[in-house]
Amino acid sequence: MSKIEELIAELCPEGVKYKSLGEVCLPTSNVDWKKENGRYQYIDLSSVERETGTISATETISSDTAPSRAQKIVKTDDVIFGTTRPTLKRYCFIPKDYDGQICSTGYCVLRANKNVVIPSFIFHIVGASSFSNYVEVNQKGSAYPAISDIEVKRFRFPLPPLPVQQEIVRILDNFTELTTELTTELTARKKQYEYYRDELLTFEDDIQLKTLGKLCGTITTGRLNANAMVQGGKYPFFTCDSTPFRIDEYAFDTTAIIVSGNGSQVGHINYYEGKFNAYQRTYVLSDFLGVNKAYLYFYLKAHLRKYIIVHSKKGSVPYITMPMLQNFKVPIPADEKQEQVITILKRFDALCNDLTSGLPAEIEARKKQYEYYRDKLLTFKEASA
């Protein structure tokens, strides 16, 4: 018998009580700008990685520069869950370095009452399939779906005794730590790949340059709103998020380079062959002329985003325009050189990005393993009143 089985047999053999998140979380507070004159770090929705739940960047704000949605003060061990467009699944566990910072009202802040629940236990609960299904049912709005804080805190879940929670957290944290280690190694490999890619794609000044407008017979955009995705859809649906969603109808059936046209992922590039659909702010490049499509993909991956950052329109959300893409210049070496670049970079790319081999495959396997045991360990019979 495992330790977790022994604890359950000893402490809750007849099942456990179910509680709502609201019952086990403490009140939180908003910043009072009238009383505060300092500067704060602001955790926006776009600063949290959808896949890893880590905070990738924060913005320094003051009472004069703060967005209207900068409201909620977070503390160490808080769990924040993205209630705006929740299908994007943004949630994270607040580490001590972010104590006292401010997050968007697009988050529900869950502050554990540590007398009854371990903060990490809430973090794993919010990631579980049962919570995801609850959100799907209770979110409202078609153009910009959201779930209210009140509805989030109504979610009921099994609350075993603290020693059982502790053992569950220990097991699940071991899975996530292993995934983190693999992800760190993958990050180092990607930096190595980017270095060699940039070296290979740097040419003499006298090489022929052509614009994307000349190299692509078609540069167009998708037609759909970003929320048109369908769970388990038949075709990829490319938005301005780095990872494609799914959809049941396709608008394109071609080989294409797809460029995110706005938001925090502006300039992100995907390559796809076959049937797919796209968001109206996503650019689709196809019908390539006088250039190897794989070479063009690798060159754009290396250089287009830097060009976009310099030339993008800087409103509340950065975005690119059709002329910016059409006028972007690409060096065109001889066909043999293009093939040489492609051969080398495909090997690096597979090592860093191929979900069927190498580190990405191992990370994906560890994630699935974690998800399986998370849902299994967080399932309990409900004790009779």
C-alpha cells in the first residue's frame, strides 16, 4: 500500500467533504491609488504563459500610468486564474518575488486559508479537468467569453485532510519539477539553435534582396473572430496566440507561413501544410515565388519579429500592417545555399520543436503523465453529511 493510500485509509476512509473555493479562500484587496504614491509591477494577462503558468514579464506602473484594470494586489502563494477568455487557460502560482504586485481584474485571486487548505493544492485543483469543465459550462459572452469571480469561487471540490493534501501536492510537484528541468534544458538548446540559425542566415551585403510582396503570390488574413475556436475541432485555427486552437471549418487548403498580426505574440510564425483556418488579425503567406518555402520560413523566424518590433504600430495593442509585410526584404542566396541552410536548421528545429522526438516529446509525455495522476489523485468519494 502506498503512502497516499495509507493516509486515506487512516484519515478519510469513508470519503471527504466537498467545499467551494470561496469557503476555503481568504478575502483579497484592491490597490488604493489615492493612498499610494509608489510604483508597482503589473501582471497582465498576456504576461503569463498559457502552457507553463509562469510569469514571463511584468510592467512597472504608477497611479498615472496604471491601466484601469490594474486593481488586485497579490501575495506570495496566491493562485490567480484568468477569468477573461478562460479557455486560454492562464493561471499561475505567485512566487515570493511577486509579493505585493498588482494583477489585472481579468484574474480571480484565490488566497488559501492555510488552516484548511494548502495553496499548492488549490493550484492543482484549478488546473484539473473537473475545474476546466466547470468553467466551460459557466463562462458567459460569445465575443469575449468570461467567468465571474463569484462563479469561480462557487466551484466545489474534494477537500481531504491536510496530511493527505500534503502528500498529493508532493507527488504532483515532483512531476512539475521534472517538467521544469526538461523545459530549462530545452530553453538552453533553443538559444544554441538561434545562435547557429542567425549565423547561417547572415549574408554578404551584395546578395540579392527581394520583398515578401515579390516572394509571396498571396498575402492575406483570416476572416474569423479569435473566439471561433471549437474544443476538439477538425482543423487547426491560427490566432495571434503562439499555439493554434481547433475549429470545424477550414478556409485555407495550402502550404502557408502564418504570422500573428497583433498582441503580445505579434510576429510569431507558424508553418502549416493542408486545411486550416485563421483569425482576422493573422496573416497568411502562400504561393511562394523564386524562393524555397522552408528557407523563407527559417529566415522569417530569425528576422521578421525584430523588424516588426521596430516598425509595428504602438497603440494599446501592438499590430502590423499589410504594407509592413509586403515591404520586408529577404536575402535570396543560390538554391544550393538555401538547401544547405534548410538541412542544418531542420535538424536543430526537430531537436527543439518536434513533438514526436527529442526534448519536446519527453516534456509532452511528462505533462500527460502529470495530468493523468493529477485528475486521479484529486478524485474522492464525497462523505455523507
